[in-house]
Amino acid sequence: MALLTLTILPPPAPADMPASDEALGRGFHQLYDMDFAGSQKAFADYRRLQPDDPRGHVAEAAGVLFEEFHRLGVLESQFLTDDEAFVARQKPSPNPAFRGRFDAALKQTEKIAKARLQQDPKSTDALFALTLTNGLRADYAALVEKRNMPALSFGKQSSCWAEKLLSIQPDCHDAYVCTGIAKYVVGTVIAPLRWLLEIGGHVGNKKTGLAELGLAAKNGRFLKPFARVLLAIAYFREQEKPLARDLLVGLHQEFPNNTLFKSELARLDIAMTASNP
């Protein structure tokens, strides 16, 4: 599942982070703070600095998708909801222009990433870009198109790329967003369906999924806030509302311009009060 005018500067970049990566990190920070124009400018700056890095193009796609999510109200309608409400959700009406930009950015990502992998099969930047590419496609299929089986298929592909990345770079904690959410989602379905999914190669385990999302939420680089969003949703569904609240409080403090975090925190407080009169 995926998120995200005054710009707040992100925390200082690690000393070993290339200067160009600071633009990428700044863009993701602005995206989570709902500064969509600012984030796209930062991503464009990054692509100018690193035209052969596929991460710049997949970041552009992420920005387009999250802006479309915001326009459609997708995240607000899905954040704190139960399974029945999720299944009964209405299909939104996407903007064809946004879809065109989204697809074009992902197509360019794949072109550059696969070319880089031909030269260097262990290119972590290319593997990360392909991990995120399929994760974004899964988000679009599930939350915009309401096509759950294709979303699972894209999620599986994302997990495969993430596992390849982690085998080379075990401390790339962002990759655990993709492996963790896939395992959690499959682990939450009813047993007969989960058995069929596992025959098809979809491995589900709620406990492992939550643990991997926790790693990304604690140690992630570009996707750390997104991991915290997904973990908050999972905690809410697991009736761990105080833990979900702690995550939302932190997200609201870090990204005060993101109205989603403020509104969902208020909704959660109402739900917690109602359940504990």
C-alpha cells in the first residue's frame, strides 16, 4: 500500500551519502509532507545529476502516484478500516494523464535498471528501482483499479527483486517494506485461500511481515515514513491501537503539512475513546 506550502528540511544526510542522494532524500521527505511540486522538482534535480540512475525515475512515479492517491482520497478512505469495508470500497475514477505519467516513468525505470543489470548484475540501485517499480504497480492495481490478484502478482515480483537486493546488501532496510507488506497481506487471508496463494508462490506470515515492516520503519532510508504508515495500518487491524497511535503521532510531528496523519490520528482517538468509555 503506499503515501504521502512549507518545506521542512530532512535530517542531515549521513556523511557517506553522495550529494546527489540528498536531492533524492529531500524529494521523498517533501512527498511525505504533501509538497508534491517540491518533491518532483527535487526528483528532477536528481535525474539531472544522475541521468543513468533508475531511482530518479521510479521516484518520479512514486510522486505521481501519491499525488493521485491524495486527489482521489484513496489513503483517507483506506487507512483505518476493517477488511469488510476494504472489500466493499468504491472504485475511484483515476486521471488518465496521471496514469500516463506514471506508466512512462516506470517504463523508463525498467529500461535503465535492466540495462544497468546487464553490465552489473549486483547493481543495488537497479535492484531497488525494480523492487519499488513493482511495489508501485501493486499499489495502483489494489487501491485504484481494485484488481487484487494482479496486485498480489506485482507484490510477489516486488518481493523477489527485494530478496535479490537483500542478498547483496542486507542493510538495505527499505527493501523490507516490500517483503514485509507482502508477507503480512497474504498472512491475513483465510486459511484455504492462503494455502492456494502459497501454492502459487505467495508466502504469507503475519508475524514475519510485521517484523520486517518494523525493520524498515526503524532503519529505512527513503521509505522509512511509508513503512511507519503501513505498520500503523497493520497495528490498527491487529487491535494494537496504542502502537498505531504512537506511529501516527510521530508522523504528524515530522510531517505537519500532511493532513492525512492529523485526520487519521483524530479518527483513531475517537475510536479508542469509543472502545474504552
